Amino acid sequence: MLAVFGHTNPDTDAITSALVYARLLTRQGVPAQAYRLGNLNFETPFVLREAGVEAPPLLPELEAGSQVALVDHNESAQSVPNLAELAVVRVVDHHKLGDLTTMQPAFLRFEPVGCTSTILLKLHREANLSVEQVDARLMLSAILSDTLHFRSPTTTPDDREAAAFLAPVAGVEDVEAYALAMFAAKSDLGDTPAETLLKMDYKVFPFGDPARSQLAQARGVQHWGIGVIETTNPGYVLGRQAELLAAMDQARAADGLNGILLSVVDILNETNVTLVLSATEEKVLREAFGVETAGGRAELGNRISRKKQIVPALEAYFTPEA
Amino acid sequence: MLAVFGHTNPDTDAITSALVYARLLTRQGVPAQAYRLGNLNFETPFVLREAGVEAPPLLPELEAGSQVALVDHNESAQSVPNLAELAVVRVVDHHKLGDLTTMQPAFLRFEPVGCTSTILLKLHREANLSVEQVDARLMLSAILSDTLHFRSPTTTPDDREAAAFLAPVAGVEDVEAYALAMFAAKSDLGDTPAETLLKMDYKVFPFGDPARSQLAQARGVQHWGIGVIETTNPGYVLGRQAELLAAMDQARAADGLNGILLSVVDILNETNVTLVLSATEEKVLREAFGVETAGGRAELGNRISRKKQIVPALEAYFTPEA
């Protein structure tokens, strides 16, 4: 049985892609089971409830050599801790290719689109398989989530086309109303502890490829944690700035990071206010983005995509000659 | 203009895949130009002549940041020397994933099939593009070449299905006769210098991933050069054993390798006799394959696929705990 899973700190796409890809593979004669690598965020339970689907179970410890399929990620830092011992036989992803290697030739399908589910829809079509209503609902939700209902600069024509195809199959008549309900669920953070908010949509990135740059070689690889809170109610999150900075301080030390950032993204107004922990982060934000920090915050304007706007600027900063 | 190229020491698939993929991308609105990274082997000119196509030009030096598409390879050791400075935006390949990374999300299409061209045919179908006769001829030739007319254990049902579809489009009525003519051209080595024979289908592999194994960590990464001569006339090649061993000795020293092997594959009888340079190679062949060396040769039996039978056994030997 092939284990299919998305990244740690799973977002909606990481969960729904595992469910949809496991079902697609099973229909194609490759028995597969979806798993998750962590707790759900506040949006995904809404999506699963609307689709009438259970959350996938937590991935159990896998023996060395077990076959796995990765969705919505490929870097070891975002995956299961013993990934190097596992046999990665399939990957469907829309992120840049990181440190993944495979022991044998494998099925890899990467496209620079806004959402893994957009690729999964193509896989259904290429296999001449109909899309079932529940899968359509899951894929549509992931596309709306990852693209912030087409507001994110990661959105591509393929994502719009996929969503337009999926909405009637999913039985979603008013896509805008459905997206707003998803975002409201995601923003209903209640009294969630600050550590949980920080880590809800959080990834660790290695920056500065020593093979590409002399400066990077001299500095060594830098590990930065970057959290994002996408919300329709940024005032609530920013009101908890002191708690969040304390959680960031703790995480930076506990995870041995060189730096940590938490971006509070206003989904509806498409703006990004990033919390700044120390002079280290302040200097990098100034030099990589040309923005100043005041009162522990930096206004990153309309840079709302970690993948497309934050990470590439940091990678260019830390690997200057590439 | 996107530069499309296969690996160094190009075989037929590396050349034809570059030609076919560049044409496919151009038809899809992505202007692309095929290149090669080295001299043609003895089979490819026959294929190009039959198809009425010119060989692609040698890749010129590309500036840092230039966009490239890789076909039939992904490891930096088999690619252009400054690959790390280039922007890899597309890869179509059927090998295991090595040390490739990308700066941005990219189009990656890897499948564990016998030939890159089998994947390229799928790309035509998925794009609803007809296959032109010349492209059919090039793809069919590459499939017959890579799978040794379906003799190689790398052959998959997808390769057979692709070839069966392509043969009538290519206007090849007798596939067997065409394959034999290709192999005869490939085996007509004349007075080619031994160094050229060694490097004709030759790749350098890093073995022993330190992240996967303590022993590998202690030993460090081992670099081995592995050449293959596929021929219908193995007696001719083996008759030049002394010259070939001298060329291997020189290459091992010049390239700073830990070991070097040259497999002489009898295409029609599906057997592999491998030339063994020194006690280092002798020990590894004994421990990884259980075969003994006599008179500078080891009989590897029906292990005729470097990708599927030689490299995985060496990788398992050098990374024992993975």
C-alpha cells in the first residue's frame, strides 16, 4: 500500500491532494492510502465537512525502504523526518525542486501552477477518468485556498480553468460565496495559542546554495523559518503581536534557525504585514525587500505569496551571484 | 529562445529527444532550439539520415541565468558544466532524480519508462497535437535504441505501446529490420580510437549518499565512470581489450575517479562482458554482483542495463543501509 502525504504543518492543498491522489492511484490500480504529517489548520476541517470526507490519519512511522508518494512538497525539511530512508516513487508538486533525490527512476510531475490540485485534475483527464463530485469539491477548495480565490500572484490560467471546470462538478454554484466562507473559517482563530498560530502554515527553508555563490559558500547555508497567517481579520492577529514575537523567539532558538519571519496576510485587501523579531531579520528585510521595520512590523505591501515573492527574494539575497 | 539538450556523450535518445521536444515546445508557443553536448555515436547519424534531419548544433556557452530545458538526464555530472548557474525551467527524463534543483517552480516530467521519447509521445497526446512523420521516426528510433528493440529490462508496456503507435506514422513497415540496421550502424566502429569508444556512451555517477548511510558518510561520495558499448559484434570490441584498458586507466586518473568500468553488451544475445582495470574494480564487482574477474574481464550475464541493473547494484553497495 503506497503512502501518500503532503508537507508538515499541512494546509488545505496538502491534505486534499493526498486524499485525491490516493484515490486516483487506487482507481488506476495502484493501491494507495492518504496520510497527514500534522494537525489541520482552521480552514481544512470546513472543507472536509463540506465535502463529507474524514481527515486522513497521521502518518505512522514507516520502515526504511517503504514506498511513498509526496504531494505539494518535495524538500526534506518539509517532509517526514526519515525521508532519506524511504523510496519516493511518485511526486506531484508545484514548488521549486529542492534536495529531493530518488533511488530509482520515479514518476515526477511538477508544474509551475498555483495549486497541486490543478495538476491532479490534469492527471484525471490524461487517464481518461471522470472526476467524482467529492474529488471535485476537494480540488476546487484547494485551488481557491492556495490562490486566495485567484488573488495570489501564484495564480495561473490553468488554475482558473481548473476551478471553472470543477465548480459545476462539485455542485458549488456560488464560488465567491464558498471561498468567503472558507476564508472566514480560516480566520476564526479563537483563543488558539500563539505557538500554534505561528506554526500553522510554517516552513523552514535553506537559503544560500554554496555551489552557486562564493558569498553563500563563505556564509554557509542559512535556515529560516517563515510562517504565514492568511486571514480576513488581520487586526485580530496583529493585536497578539507580543505573544507571537515571544513564540517566534522560542521557535528560532529551539529549531536552531538563523532567522524567523511571520507574515500576516490580509486576504481580502491583499497586503502583508510581517512581524520582525530582531535586528537580524530587520537587516535582511531592508536589504532583500527595501522595507523598514517600525514597532516590530514591516509592511511588505502586496507581497502576499511566500512561494513567489518572499522566498525567491530571500534566495536571491543569500545567493547573490546566482 | 529556450535551449533544449540531452546529456554529454549523447546517445540517440539524447539527440532525438532534444530535437523532438524543441519542436513540440515551439508548436506550443514556447520558442525552443535543440542542441547537443558532444559528438554523435555511430548509431545516431544513421537515424538522422533516415529521418532526413540535421544533427543539432553543439551548445554554445550560455550566460548565467539563461533558461534551459533538459532531456534524458538531470544530474549535473552529465550536463553542461555551468548548469548550477542556469535556470532549468523544464526537464523530461526517465532516470532517477539526482542532484538537480531549480530556482523557481518548473515543469518536470519524469516517468520510469525505457525511453524519454515514450514520455514525449505522451506530451504530444496530452496537448492534442498530431505527431509529424519526422518526429515519429525520431521517437521510434530512440525507443528501439534505448530498449535494444525491447530486449532491455528497462522496457515497459508504455514503450512497446508507443513504438507500435509510432511505426506506421513514421512509415517504418518492418520495425525489426529497421532496428537491426540501426544496430549494425552502431556496431560499425571501424578504427575508432579506444578513448573515443570508451567515452561514446559514458557517464560519471556519484555513489554513496552520506545522508543515507553511516558507512557512506565515512567513505565519502565515490565517483565512478561507467561506459557501455552496445554492439552486435562484441568480438571486435573485446579484441581491443588492451587498448581499452589503457584508455580506462588514463580516464580514471584524468577525471579523478574512484573506479571505472566498461561494459561490452552483446545486443542480440543480451549478455554483458565488463572490462576490469584493477583490484579496486575487481573487489567491487565481486561484492556488488558476486562475479569473479579473469583475464581482465568479468561476465555480468544478462545485466545489460546500466540504469536498471548496474547503477542500482553499485548504489546499494556504496550506500548499504539505505
